[in-house]
Amino acid sequence: MRLPVIAGNWKMHKTASEAAAFVDALRPTAERALNREIIIAAAFPALASAVRAADGTNIRISAQNLHWESQGAYTGEVSAGMLTAIGCTHVIIGHSERRQYFGETDGTVHLRTLAALESGLTPIVCVGETLDQREAGHTETVLREQFTAGVGQLETVQFEQLILAYEPVWAIGTGRTATPEIAEASHKLLRSLAVGRFGASAAAAVRILYGGSVKPSNFGELLTCENIDGGLVGGASLDPDSFAALVRT
Ligand code: 13P
């Protein structure tokens, strides 16, 4: 049985005080949602206050990126140890916006994932094809490459610690959610890649989240798919009522 995950990715939204107010508003819903893992990925300056607000609840706080070195001359970067020191438990790695705007590659996804795991953070590793890649019929090749180069070199015990997220780039922020059939086909492929590399038991246990225009109105149907184990939600995670509705789905 895979515990479904509802993860909000706030991207570059919400100050420290806004984050704390959101977590306070979510608390009653979260307390009743014992069959869900709830994660909020806040921007760096809001992480500490989100962690404090979530203290004693089942809400976990995630960063949206990290550097693979533990310290050093890397202006503007944040290390895994800095995140665990303030109480973060998760970190998003390889989001398509990082790939598109900040030069993230499968190679750096691998390094960041290793650094997160070594510090005890749970990586949420994102993969997904662009519209051009899908229309050219390359979805399977792209997902295979991103999986193999991003997480395929891990040890099985390391792979067992992470969460995968399938986020088709054409569905992010566009209102164009993947149909359950399209999403399930990609999730099934990712799980079969995991079987091939890490074995049936690790593959059966790994949670694979869907992300891309998830809303309370479409999430229920996506969650009924055999290989969809939750959502990584952008826009609909910013409002506490809408995020609470997703948690209750
Ligand atoms: P939207 O839910 O806004 O489409 O964003 C999805 C996403 O990128 C989550 O990481």
C-alpha cells in the first residue's frame, strides 16, 4: 500500500508570514487526513517560519532546490545541511522550471539527489516531457533518459527513500491537465523502469506523483489510476481552501 502524497509547490510565492498563516489555516484539515502525506514546498526565506507553524502537525516542509556541495564558494546556493538544520524534510529536485531557466541537467539532478539523501532529506525528483517532445513521439525516450541519468545510478536502498514526480511540461500552469490515461501511461512506464533497475519490490513501493494543472475538480480521477500516488501541485496549492480540498480528495 503506497500512502498518497499531496505536495504543494509554491514556487516563487508567499513570504514567511504568509507561509505561517497558510499552515495555520491548513492545520485542521491536515489533522484529519491521516491517510495522506502532506508536504508544502516553500521558498527559502519562508522555510523556517513554515517549519515552526507546522511543528507538531503531520505537515512536512520541503525546499524547492539545493546545492550538492555541503558548503563552499557558491554564491546564492543553499546546502542540504542548511535545510535539515531548520527542520526541512523534503526537497524538490529537477523541476522543469529549473531545467528550463537555470540550466538543470540530469547530471545535476543526480548530484543534488545524492546530496539530499546523504543528509536525510527526501528528494522529490521531477521528470517530464515538453510539448515538442510529446508531439514528436519522444515521450518514452525522454522519460527513460531522465530516469536513467537522474536516479538510475542510485543504490536500491537510496532509490527506496525518494519520491518521483511526473510533470509533463505542457500541463504545468497551462490549465491543460494530462488526461488520466496519458498520465497513467507515463507513470506505468516510470514504474517499469524502476522494476528494471531496482527490482519489483522497490518499484512497487516508490510513490510517483502527477503534476500539471492539478485542481480539486480533476484530482480524484487522477488518483484512481493504479500508478498515480498523489499530486505535486502548483497554482492550486496557493489557496488554503483549494489545497485543503486536494488533501481531502
Ligand atoms: P501547476 O499546478 O500550477 O500546473 O504547477 C505544477 C507544478 O509545476 C508543480 O511542481
